[in-house]
Amino acid sequence: MEVRYSKSARLALRRSHKWKLIKDKIDAFAAQPDLSHPNVTRLKGMDEYRMRVQDWRVIFMIEDDVLVIRDIGPRGSIYDG
């Protein structure tokens, strides 16, 4: 599965001190997508999902066999705005 990052997700990934771990988790999920995984949850009222990577969250959606990473951020602030 192809992975595409939004501009804000790319910036957040570069700024994160856990960028390697987050990228590895995203790549592993793209290689074998499993929406029933305990660290993946559908966001209420949205077509998006969140992936938990320690204290960071990855907000994504799947469109036509493409994993679109919308945002990446710390647990406390990712859902704001």
C-alpha cells in the first residue's frame, strides 16, 4: 500500500524525536493493514482513523489502496482544531 503524507504530517514527523519509530509503525501498517489492530481506532463521526504510537498519534485515512497520513502529533494536542 502506498503511503502519502500531508505537508503538516511531514513537518510534524521531522520535528518529532520519535520520528523513526513512528515511520516504522506507519510502514508496517501499510505493508499489512489491519483496522482491527488494538492501536488503530476509527474516529467518531469521521472517515479517519488514529494509530497510537506510544504517546504520539497518527491520524490517517485509506483511499483507493493509499494510506493518507493527515496529521501526526502528541496525544494531548492532536485532536485540537
